[in-house]
Amino acid sequence: MANGPADSRVIKVHPLVVRITHWINVVAILIMVLSGWRIYNASPLFGFKFPNEWTLGGWLAGALQWHFAAMWLLAINGLVYVGYGILSGHFKRKMLPVSPSAVLHDIGEALRGKLAHDDLTIYNAAQRAAYLGAIVLGVILVLSGLAIWKPVQFHELAVLMGDYEGARFVHFFAMAALVFFVLVHVVMVALVPRSFPTMITGRTRAPSAAKGE
């Protein structure tokens, strides 16, 4: 292990599998959101449309092709990430336990600018809740997307969401929540810029008392 200053050392923050699946998710989510907005514009649920410059696919059929390709990429990549997280104990170490009171406390500290980020190997309660929530949103997006894509074949699934139109609303609001998560995530990275290189190299320099993965 590389040696740093006397009061710090290089430690592992993110395993290789986590880093690879993270960046694949970035690409897949970007494609799905932009192509999804083009699909939405073809049959809006509400009284607005997304600017064409913010969409992908050029037209409905093109957007659908991009959307389905990214959906399978997101689903397969998500299975790899979740499978690794469970089997390796990564989720247990990084994301559990989490309680509503701790989440509310850390959100309050963050809004006041008092939430510490000294040890990047440890997720605070707000981060744990956000990452777990993003996983749930990914599952909802895939399931509601299947109900929209094949409402007859996945009839039972569509019924749980209020049939075809209900599934469209579920899909839209899950997408909106995921976009909100991404925006907050980007803001947090901007506020703590040293967290960005760790998702590339997997390592960071931290106080010698910090524990690695």
C-alpha cells in the first residue's frame, strides 16, 4: 500500500465491480431518461413536453430502440451490482443499518452545511437511504417499463400499477425521482470534489484511523 503523509494513508473506498457498474449505470440512465422524454413527448401525460434538444432518438421509433437497449443494459448491470452487493456483504457493510431518525438528522445537518465528509469509506445515513432508494427506483422503472411494453403478457404486473395508464404514471414519477436523485448526487460530488476520483481509482487518502473496505 502506498505511503502518504504521516497522518494519512491510502485506503480502498470502492471495489472494482462497484466502480464498473456505477459508470455503466451512468450511461444507461442517461440514455433511458433522454430517450424516455422523447417517448413521453409522443403521448404526454401532462400539459407539457420536454424540449426536443433534451431528448434522444430523433423520433418515436428511434427513441424506443435506444430506450429498450438501455433498459436491458440497466437491468443486467443492476443484477450484477445487486448480486455482488448481497453476496459480498458490500450492502451490509456500506448501507446498513439505516433508520428514519438518522436519515432526517443527517439531512438536517447537510442543509445547514454541517455534515462531515472526512471519511469517504463510510456512508452517512442520508447517503445510505438515497442509494437504497435509487436501487428500489431502478427496480420500479424496469417493472413498470415491462408493464408498459407488454401490457398483455405482463397483465398481472400492470394490474398492480393500475393497468397500462397507471403503469405509465408509475414509470414517469419513478423516472422523476431518479432524476432528482442524480441531480442531488451531482451537487454532493461538487461540494465534496475529492469523492469523484475515488469512483475512478477506487482509493483515497484518509486519516490513518479510517478503516478500508
